[in-house]
Amino acid sequence: GPGSGKGTQCERIVKDYGLTHLSSGDLLRSEVESGSARGKRLKDIMERGELVSLDIVLELIRDAMTNNASSRGFLIDGFPRELEQGVRFEKEVAPCQFVLFFDVSEAVMQQRLLKRGETSGRVDDNEATIKKRFHTFQELTKPVIEHYRQQSKVVQIDASGSVDAVFSQVKSALESRGL
Ligand code: B4P
């Protein structure tokens, strides 16, 4: 979910495990910063707390993977955000090994996002957009977790604790999966 600590944990994971970290949100934000016409449209969508189109996200991720083709593995953060993204990704790019799900209440996520919003300057870290992002998460992203759970690919982490407490669970989970 938004504010669950995905980006934060991914930074720690890449340091210890040498994977390539690709954040769909960061890829989209750098497209926005480029000032392109497409970036302007993306900014409006992100400001509304909605998901950007599947083809754009898939293309950005595919290009980023191709540019790091010699990597030992990819950690794709904030993706898939809707079922179709996962299905298309596995069909057109590569199968996924497993999915890390950072489970935490909306109250905690909201608190973290509002705190970040005090300094982040992000168009989506405000109360109104956060509410819409939670709605998008419930409607579109939760089914992704069920889809991978049926394939026994979900590793669920209790993400309500401190960054260190969450990371220690992540480490055990990755190591039990042979990383
Ligand atoms: P993201 O960039 O994924 O933004 P996010 O959900 O806020 O997560 P982020 O990783 O940045 O933050 P984190 O929880 O680590 O998405 C933004 C928007 O981009 C989406 O709404 C959507 O429009 C678009 N988008 C992204 N991916 C897409 C896709 N695949 N398809 C379509 N559209 C897509 O951290 C939040 C805060 O909590 C930080 O300040 C952090 O310091 C703090 N924090 C983290 N862990 C903590 C802990 N354990 N304790 C206390 N604070 C903690």
C-alpha cells in the first residue's frame, strides 16, 4: 500500500543483496521531471491518486531492465499495482520469483505519508490524494496479492514496526528463499 515502506525497504535490500532496484513510482516521477508532454499527463494522474496506464509502466520497466541486462536480479518496487500488470509482465518480460507484501494498517500508512508530505514536495502526499490512493489500493492492488497467494508466491511481512524491525523480517524471508 502507499506508505507501507516499500521504497524504504528496497533501498536496504539492494545494499545487502546486490539486486537492481526499479521503482515504478520513481520511473514515473523522473518522466514527470523531464517536462515531456507525457510527463505532464502522468503528473495529473498521480495527483489524482490513480494508476497510470499499464502500457506506459510496462515500457518504463522493460527499458530499465534492458539497460541493466547483466544484473543478478531485479527488485521491482510498487509493481504490479493491478492484476493485468502482473499478467502482462510475466507473459512479455519474465516470470516473477516471489512477491513481498508489506502489510500495515491505513492509519499507520497515512501517518507516514503525511509526515513525508511535510518535506517531500510530492504532489500525492496530501490528505485528499492519500484517501484516493487507499481506495485505488483496495480496489485494484489487493487482488494482485490474492492472485500471487494462490501461486504460493506471496511473502507477507508485518510492516507496522520500525524500519529495522521490518528489515529483519525481510532478511529472514529472502534468506529462506535462497537469496
Ligand atoms: P509510489 O512511488 O510507489 O509511492 P508510495 O506508495 O508512496 O511508496 P514509497 O515507496 O514512495 O514510500 P514508502 O512506503 O517507502 O507510487 C506513487 C504513485 O505513482 C501511485 O499513486 C501511482 O499513481 C503511480 N504508480 C506507481 N507505480 C505504479 C504502477 N505500477 N502502475 C501505475 N501507477 C503507478 O515510504 C513512505 C514514508 O514512510 C517515507 O517517508 C518513509 O520514510 C516512511 N517509512 C517507511 N517505513 C517506515 C517505518 N517502518 N516506520 C516509520 N516510517 C516509515
